[in-house]
Amino acid sequence: MIRISNVHKSFETNKVLDNISLDIEDADTFVIVGKSGIGKSVLLKCITRLIDADTGIIYIDDEDITAASRNDLLRIRWKIGMVLQEGALFDSMNVFENVAFPLIYHKLAPMNEIRKKVFRFLDLVEMSEFVHSFPAELSGGMKRKVSLARAMIMEPKYLLYDEPTSGLDPESAGIVESLILKLKQELKITSLIVTHDIDLAKYVGEKIALLENGTITTIMTKETAFLPTSVIYKHFISNRERVHKNNENQF
Amino acid sequence: MIDTIAEKYRIYHVVTESRENTLKEWSVTARGILRIYLNFFYWLFHRPFKIIQIVEQFMRCLIEGFVTIIIGSVVMGMFIAWLGGYFGSLYGSINLIGPTATFGIIHEFTILLVGMLYACRVGTAFTVEIGSMAMSGQLDAQRMMAVEPIQLIVIPRVVGSVLSILLLLGISNGISLISTTLFLNLWFQVAPSTILDNAFTFLKSGTVTQSFVRIALIGFFISLNACAAGFYFNGGAIELGKATTKSIVINFIYVLIIMLITQILLTLTGFFTDAL
């Protein structure tokens, strides 16, 4: 379980996260939605301690990551896989080396086992045929898939996704959405997704939270989040319709 | 001509803001450099220590720096040949060119040349490479795989740099001497035997040793500074450009300061006079 308690984060005078508290139960698919630039990625980075929260406590399986020593931090991060924006693949390595990297670096298995494991996860994300390609030769959607396979290779308990469909065409976004669902069903991983893509939230989310003005204002289940009366629906869908109408009137 | 109060105020505001931003940027860079020094020594003594990555970086630095340093050394040899040949002929001291040129090349000139060129060629490559890794989230991706980027990215580059710059200094010394000899012969018809027969008269083993110690120090600091400029930068392409410029400026100043401090130390300890 991931428990976030009273987390604050500011950059100079800009308050980004303001008293965030959240519980993410095991095997849940939790989606945090919010506008671009609202602090969703900052929240993910605080959870993994890629950046330090100013105040607040974050527990990963009852271990406080905010107070962890350097060595403990490395150990806790073993439990967490992360799919970063744009994939963040290593440019100098091909697809195989990218996915195998953590296993080879930490010498977790003999090379023939690593090879088998890499191909198993590349098969899962349907990227086995691109094993020798370099990131520069892949499309945005392909990079996300490889990034997903790389995040999965350590068999983490938690998988965090930072805008997994942003900048993708509808077909590629659809493939990534299906993959997230497939991985969830096959591997029973706890997933936390931050996105402004409401279609993604609708498709994969079990619980959906709205991040507004630096704080979580609403947490809803999939069933209630997209009813026309819900805050999340109003925030994203009706707001968009309102903007369209205003613009039409102006033009 | 500034003809309105509003315009004067606007310019004053822009200048003040730009000064504050520059100070802020330099303070961030200084903190980054300090952090990387501490982190470097902390992680240097932690496992895993991958020899293969150090070898890769050593080869890469050697290959990247090689052509630049060869060209620089040839031009520097030409410069010394012209200066030595012209004044040597003028004052009738052409016989002294060999030992003085050799001493100057090994004691000072090639250290400065290799340090500066290395900062330009290899240092900037480190800054841009690590900076674009930071920009595209690759450093964060490494941390999420329980890999410390200082260990994976910085330590092999710094150790590889120190080793390769030693070799490049040796190469530069050789090329500079050959270039000086050839161009003295070409321009002033000084026979190579006049230069080479007594070229090493002023040289003691200490002169060579101190040159390698000094270049190793330069290699260490410029590679670590270059890594820091890329590692701790924030922002996009413009900021990466600024970080790269800072990396060169800082490293040039570092090369001069290291040259000065080591020179003072060598003189005070009597090493310089002993070498003579």
C-alpha cells in the first residue's frame, strides 16, 4: 500500500502541492487527473523521492520513503517501476539493452535467463521484433511500450505512469491503454497513473482523483466519476464543451 | 537615445532582472559543482565499481580528444618554432632553441594546451550528453532502477578522463617537439640535430612528473565540473546551451587557477628550481 500524508511541495514562491493525502490500496489502479502543469508529475516524483517533498510523509509498504537513507532508498525503489514521460529510454542502447539494463547492471541473473525474461516482457508489449532498434528509430508509442517493458522487468509491486498517453495519436494511445489493462490483469500490479487524458482515466481507472490547485479535491470510483453530475465530469468534459462554445461565439 | 522616463525605467528593470537571474544561475551552478564533488567521493567507494565502463570512457575520451590535440600540438610547435627561430637568429642564440623549447613545451605549454582543448572538446561533450539525459528523464529512469547516476554516468567519465588526459599529454609533448623541429628546419634551416642533440639538457625526471601530476589534476576537475554543469541543470534547450557555455568558462578559469597554484607550489617547494 502507498500512503501519502500531508505532503507539501513548493518551488520558491510557487506552491505546487498543498496538503496532499491519499491511500492507494494494493492491486488498485488509481488515476490522478488534472490540468497540465498542476503538479501531477511533481507528486509522482515526491512519491518516488526523485524530488524531496517539503513536508509530509510517504509510506511505501509501511516504510517512510521521505526519511529513508541512500541505501534504503535504492532498496525501496526496487519495489517501484516507473514509466516516465516520453519513455526516457537510454539513447545509446538498443531495445534489448534498455529492457535488460537493470538486470545486467545488478547482475540479477545469468545472461540466458535475462534474455528469456527480456523477450517475455517484450512479447507482452508486442515489441520483440524491434529488439535491435535504437530509441531514435522508434515512434512515440513504441518508446512507451519499451519503457513499460523496462519498468516491468524488475517485477515491481507498484507501477507508476507519468502521462503514458500524452502526445500519442489515438491508435497508439489505445494500444498503451490496453497494455496497462493487460498488465494489471495478468500481473495484479498496483498502478498509479497521472494524466490529463480523461479517456485513459475512463478506460483503465478503478479510482479516480482530481488534483486541483495543488490538492486532491475529489476521489471517486469509476462508476461515479463519469456521471454527468460528477465533479470530474464537469471539470474535464463540460468545461471543454463550454470553452468550445465560447470560442464558437467569439469567432 | 532614451527619451522617455518609461523607457528608462523599462531598461533599468530589464538590466536589474537580468543581473539577478545571472547571479541566481551562477549560484545554482556553484552549488551543483560543490554537490557533485561530495557525491563523487561518496559514491566512489560504493559498489558496484564497473571497470568496463571506465575503459569505455577512457577509449572514448582518447578518441574524441585525439584529433583536436594533434592539431593543437602541431600549431603550437609551429608557433614555438617561429618565435624561437626568429629571436634565436636575431640574438645569435639558435643553439639554445632545443633545450628551451623542450623545457617550455613539457613544463608549461602542452599542459595549458591539452587542458584547454580537453575542456572544449571532451568537457562540453560531457555537459551536453548528461544535460540531455537529465532533460529527457534518463537520469530519473536510472534512479528508478535502483542505479545511482553518479556511479553509472559521472565516475567512469571522470576516471576515464584522468587516465586519457595523461596519455594525450604524452602524445602532445611528442607532436609539439616534432612540429617545432620540422618547422625550425623548414623556416630557419636549423638542422634537426642542433635541436635534438641537446634538447633534454634542461629536463629532469621531476619536470616530466610534475607535468603529469598537473594535467591529472586538470583532467579531474574539468571533467567533474563538466559533469556537474549537465547533471544539475534544469530546463530546456536554452538552459542546456547556457550550461554548456558555463562549463567551458568555468573550466578555462579552473585550468588557469590550477596552473597558477601548482606553479606557486612548485616554486615555493624548490621543485621548479631543482628541475632547472
